[in-house]
Amino acid sequence: MKKIITVILTVILALSMFTACDFRPGGGGGEGNQEMLGNIVLNPDSGFEGTLKIAAPDVASHRNALNAFIGSFQKKYPKIKVEPTYLDLNGYKASIGRVAAASMKDPANMYDIFWLDQNYINEWIDLDILSPLESLMDADESIDEEDLNAQMLKVSSVNDKLYMMPRDYNQVVMYYNKAMFKAAKVDYPTDEMTGEEFKAMCEKLATNIAKLDDKTNDYGAVYADVCNYIVDCNVAWSSLDYPLVKSFGGSVVNEQGEVVFDSPETTAAIQYWGDLVNTKVGGIALAIDLTTGADRNGVQFRMQQSPIYLHARAVMSDILNEETMGGQTYLGIGNNNLGVAALPNFGGEYAVGAGCSGYAMYKNCAHGTEAWQFLKHVVSIEGQNAYSETGDCVPVRTSLLTDPTATWRTCLPEKLGSDFNHDAFIYKMDEAACSVNDFYPYVPFAAQAYVTARIEEAFKSCISGSTANFPWNLKAAADKMVSDIKTANG
């Protein structure tokens, strides 16, 4: 079948060079830069010579990932010169946009491949810098999407067009600092916790840590003096806020395209988390406030000031390893002191945020053959195992997920110990994993990012504002969603 598709694709690409099609990826009129795609050699031999420019954030976990992929890639293509560029994370999106704008006349000045989060895709489609990949996937017999996690392909696509090659499977989990739990004499969390059990555990941690004036962390700081929050996270992150709403039985937009966000179920979800944020025990808040959680996400946990952190596998090396960033030195939580459990069942209908990041090809990529080989390598067994050695990867390749001997399950034994709970990262993934892409089919493309942003706005305004304004703030967010959809529909 793929051979037939290859022939058809070749004809289509050849014809497209002589037609005046709209090749804007988000416009639905074309498939990206067809001339560039038509010049790609799908499977060159190992002696292929070329150049490849790649951009990624200048953070240890991203550097580790890209170095792992590049190292294993160059074993197959030693004559392709790979030039990585690492950009400041805080200005990363803006930097990519600026370089793309400056490269309009000369695409060779733009990165061929660049990292992106699933939440960047819509914005970068609007910037017209992403090349859809499904034509290449269909034509190339050496790659089969059936080998990859279907959910991650879904979140990497818009309107059934694949814009990002997913590099991993990221399900939100509950990291915990074993040393802090031991000092507080609180049992470790389990994979089967309910929302009420989680809250009770946080209350007990706060009560006991507030009394730990004789116990210090690795920085020499007294726990009772530096612990201001039990749970460190950014709850307004779409991988946390939407699943929390869903776990209480809520939704955002139904199959008829109606906004159903302003509901008793959504109210219960936001009130649950608001109680954690606004409840203090012994002077310690059960959960971090939303502003600090967004601006300093993970800092409290990495500084060994908060015992719990909600995030995904992709940041694990940042947690484990010593690193200096932004003038702050993080010592790492190693020596078998890092534990992990599945996210609690907060509302009774288990839902857990799952998504990914990955790499995209520039629409007018100057080195298309090299770029396509790299993207394929990212999801190959060799590439996935190389990335897994960093500790940050739950493979997007399905055959590796449950293999007990897979590298992602056996890596870093000296830091994680032999009893590390790797299963937490895929706990109930087939039945409970969710993302905002679940309701995107019922929302016009132009409104999708806005509707998602309204969920964040609702959490911030309802939790940070006065209790009296809660119903009004929730309704205001829902009304804005309705307006966003109407505007997108013209």
C-alpha cells in the first residue's frame, strides 16, 4: 500500500510545483512547502553527506535529550553535520519566531528542526512555520505510525495533520521526596490514592514538617523554616487543570459544540484545589499559590522545600542532577530519595493529563532529507533507547512501554534504586489519559488556544479571588469561551 502511496505522492508533488495552491498549513489548502517535500530522499544510505540545524531550550533535560538523539543519529549518518543551538527557555518561542521571520528570504538561516511543546502547535501554525509530516509518513516504508502511541500522535496533530514528531509519552505523576516523608514520619503515597486521602496526607505532612526544627535538607536549611507549600505544581497547566475538571465529571465543550464549562462539576474541581491552596496547617499551605506555581514551577521541590511535585517524566533529570540555572544551584534529589506514584483520583472519575513534546520541521526547511532522517530516528528503537538512558523518557514507541527490560525501566539504578515505580508513568494510560485535544474536534481551530487559556483564567480568578466572586468568575470564563467560538465561526 505504501508503495502505491509513494507513487501517488511523487506525482502530486511534481504537479504541485506548477500550481498556485495555498500551502499554508493551517489553511487546509495544501500540505506545506511541496517543492521542499518533493526534494526529500526518504531513505538515503549511511554515506549521505549533509548539514542539519536544530534548536532546543537551554535546559539540562533538553540538552540531554538532544545530545542523546544526535549521538545515536550520527552512528547511522556520520557524514551529516549536526549543529545544535540552545536558546533561553523563557524566550524560546519568541526566539524561534524572530529567526523564522528573519529567514523568509533565505530559509538556510532558519533551524531545520526545532523542539516544541504540543501547546505551541496552533500558535506556530498561525506563524506558518511548520511543515505537515503525514505525506512523508505515508510515503516512507521505513516508518509506521502503528508503532507509535496513538494518543501522542493525536496531540501532535491538528485537523488530522501531523505537525510534530512526538519524542515521548508524558503522563503527569506525583513525585515525592522520600527524605522529607521519612523526617515527617508520613507513609509514602500509593498509586490508588483518592482525593480525600491525598488531602489528608498533605495535612499530616504540613502538621509534622512544621515541627521539624531539628531536621535539615541537603542545603542545610531547616525544614520547618523553608517549607511553605506541601505540593509544588502549576495547576493552571492544561495537563493538570483540564484532567482535574474531568475527574470531577466536568467538561469544557460538548460534541454539539456547546460550552458546558460553567457546571457544578467544574465548580467542585476548582473548589477542591482552591481548598488546598487556601488551607494552611502549621503555617504551611497544602498547595502552592497559582502565581508562584506558574513562575517558579518545580523550584520548591528541587530546593527540597516541598515534599511533593506534580509533573511528568521529561523533567526527571532536572530533579535528579546537580545544575546551576538562573544563578541558583540545585543539588539534585538522588541517592534513592526520589519516589513517584500515580496521580491521585481527585474527583472520583480517574483522569490524568497525558501529552508530549517533540520536534518539528521548518516549512521551508533547507535540509529536508537530513531533517526527515532525524525525525524518524527520534521515534526509532535506537533513538528511543538512547533518550531513555537520560532517565527522562517514557517511550512513544508502544513496544517498549511494557517491556520489563526496556532501557527506560532499567536506567539510572544508582540514583533511582531497584524499586523505583516506573509503572506510575503509564498507570491506567489506556483508560484515563486525556488532554485538551479531547474537545478540540468540537471547537473551531482559531478558537482552540483561546478556549484552553480560559480554563487557566478560571482557575486563577476563582482560586485567587474572593469566594463571593467565584460563580461570577467561572461564568465569565465560560462566556469568553462562547465569544471565542463565535468569533472563530465568523
